[in-house]
Amino acid sequence: MRSRRRFWWAISLAIGPLVVAGCASETSFREIDGVPGRISGRTGTRGIVIAAPHGTSDARTGDIVAELARRTGFGVVIATGFNLTPGQPPSDEVVSDIARHVYEAYERRVREVARGPLAFYAEIHGNNHRDATNRIEIATVGIDREEAFRLRALLELIRDAHLRVNREAPRLEILVEPADTLRYAASGAKRDGILRLPQRALHIELPKVARTEWRETYTAILADFLVQAAPLPAGK
């Protein structure tokens, strides 16, 4: 009984932001011509965007981000069908006109969905590396070490609250930069790509188990986390 009360206490923390975010108006954008894939977008809370730049190749991340947008009311961008990395411009070694066009189209779509300054941006990625099989890694922008500790503690609290109800789900470790050292630091995207734009950003790497067998559980966990991690713009 005690654990059930703690679960609902943790979930109730997210209700206020969730209701406010869900009231945001929505606008869908038509397809972008001339790119070898699809970059869909829908507006939500102004200045906040969640995205899946590898919606196809990072298995199920497009589905996860679509559900996160539904739960939070945040703006959403999903790129599918690309062999390139939409969220990061090509390096000098692999530069091509089409690669630059894809990145520029992706950045344009994110800006359209934000409808103004990009206050908060979260990307969902997937990896299958054996060193990260049992953990979630979060690279960050605009977040200091103290706040990283707080974000890690928040996500751990929400994770544990959900897992008390769903005891069969794996208890994935959580690492948040700069409090922790990561395998996936998103250095290129921070330097030259989409992560140079937002005031604050979370680049979230999910292991396969969180995107497949336990996708619904970890999508719910991330939704509750993001509505508390994202700063609401003035007037919202």
C-alpha cells in the first residue's frame, strides 16, 4: 500500500505540466520536397520539441516519439527513410549536396515546430552496443553538473515508481551528463548540428530492450520525466 501511494505521488508531480502542455495548439506541416526520406512535424507547446532523427534505423524511436508527443503535448519532429543523419551536418570527409540539404531541411522543420526560440529539445535515439545494453544515457546541453544529478534522481524516482507496478520490466541504469561519463556524448551534433540551437537539450540513448519488449513501460516513464524536465515557456 505504501509503495502504491509513493507511485501515485511520483506520477502526480507530472499532472500539472502535462495538462498545460496538452492544451497547446497543433499544426501539421506538409512534406519537404527534394529530400530522400520524410521529415514530419507537428506543433505543440511553443519552444519545446521532441524528435526522432533516426525514426527508422533506430528501431521504434519514431513510434516512441509519436507517443511521447501525444502524452505531453510537445511539438514533434520525426525523420524516417534516411541513410544519413538528419540532425547533424556531414563532416568534410563525407560532404555532399544531398547530405547538407537533408540537414538543412531537418533544422528548418525543428524551427518551424518550435515557433520561436528553442527553449527545450529532446532527441530519442537507439543503440545496440553491448557496453550500453542495460542503461539509458542522456547527453545534455545547457545543464550543469548539479542539475544533471537532479535530473538523474528525478528519472530514477519515476522509473522506480513505474517498476513497482510492473515488476517484470528491467531496471535500467541511468546516466546523465555531465554528472556521468557517457559512451554517446553527441559531440558532433553539439558542435555543428541541431544541438547547437536549443537553450537546453537532452539527447537520450535507449537500449534495445527499452524500445522493443518494454517499449510501452519506458515510453510512459520518459513521458512523465520530460514533462518535469522541460521548462514551460512564459505564459503557458
